[in-house]
Amino acid sequence: MTSSSSRPTRAPRAFPLAALGAFSALTLAAALSAAGPAFAKDAQPAASKADAAKPTIVLVHGAFADASSWNGVAGELRGKGYPVVAVANPLRSVSGDARYTASLLDKIAGPVVLVGHSYGGSVISAAAVGNTRVKALVYVSAFAPEQGESVVELAGKFPGGTLGEALAAPVPLPEGGVDLYIDQDKFRKQFAADVKPDAARLMAVGQRPVAEAALKEPSQGTAWKDHPVYFVYGSADKNIPPAAMAWMAERAHARRTVVIPNASHVAMVSHAHEVAALIETAAKSAE
């Protein structure tokens, strides 16, 4: 289902952090695609001229998961000849995570399509600033913040998110602040309701935490103002209210917005084909 209709902006609502009604949930260990794509020209494997023209797809996960959340999407894209890199998003701060991602982009030869899930959308919005090799941004159930906006602020702009009720007790950090996890018993219902139970249980076990401070940090990058933008999200997302994502997509003048009926926050896991198809659409515009 493709949606491009305008939706009314609602007045901001008070949003206590404990109610984090929306935001990402997937952080993952570093995962480069198996064939070692596109890091430096002298490190690239031999490829056909057609494959050499394809941009590298860089995937940035959000909180409460790891890079394996992109496995289905990465498999489809690699099967079509695209080099793929999945970033190990540190989930410590928007600015620091963006610098890390930008440094990785600097090591990739040729054009890039940069994809972010949930909190990862804030990261790519900053990481791509000023990078002319980034040819498109794809937001997968993700935040696209304006300058000065935080994840917490955007999460509370519209009703419908229930993440706060699903969080486990915060874990204190030695340097101060806390890490946040989703309670494993609540993980599937909150985060991955359309993922098979056994797979969702493993996602819950392997989830990576996000620093609470990262969710409060004002964004300093709005690359979506200077790059072609694409959005895809599920109509049953409980982390980020679908109305919030529709509003952000409209604000960013998305070239295409795909709404997947009844999909959860992890559409790239449960609907990898649809997500990969939109990424390919963005990639073809860059070829």
C-alpha cells in the first residue's frame, strides 16, 4: 500500500520519558555483507560493469536490536547485485553515532543509499549532512528530526505509542546515565508483534540497549532537506505512532511513502520484501 495523502498536524503533547511512546528498537553487532562490499576500490571484488554501477546500501539499525534485523533485506538486495553494509550503531548519542556512521561512509567507494530504522533515522539525518555521495535517504519506521528536535519530543507529538509501558528497569552506567531495554516478556507485543514467536524471543534476548541520553539529545542534522527521501512503516507500529511517521514523511517531502498494513515496528524483519523493494527504488534513482 502506498500512501501520499496529507495528514493533519496535531498539537504537541506532553511526553514524559517513561512513556517513550515511540522510537526505535533494533541495535546490532557490526555486520558487513559476506562478500565484503565496497570499502575501498582496491578491496572490492571483481564485478560486472552493471554491478559496479550500483550504489552501496548502508543500513543503520535503531535501538533494542542488532544488525541482524536487516538480514532479510540485505539478502534480497545482495541477490540483486547491490553491495550492502550493516552498521553497528553504537546507540550512545545521536551526534556520536552519526560521526561513527559518517566515518564508515568515508571508507566506502562510490555512491551510497543510506537507510535508517527508528532511532537510526536520527543518525542518518546527521551522518549524511554535506555528503554528496549519499544519493538517497530511506526511513524505515524511523525518525526524521528537524534541527533541535529529539526522539523523545517526536515520540510524544502524536498519541498511540506504548513503549514506555514495555521498558525494563533502567540499567545504571558507570559514567552516569542509564541504558534502556525492552522487558523481554513484553518485547514481541510491543516491538515485533508480526514476527514469529520463536524469532521474536531471540530478538528480545539479543536486543542492544540505547542510552537514555541519546533519546533526549537534540538533533543537529537535517540531511533530509538536501537528499531524496523515501519512507516505509507499518500501520500497527506501537513504538512510533503511524501518524507521527506520516507527518514526518510529509514534512520531508518524501518521494514515496509506503504504509504496510498491520506491520509492527520491525517492518524490515516481518516485511523484508516490501522494505527491500523501496530501497531498490531509491537506489535505482541513484544509478
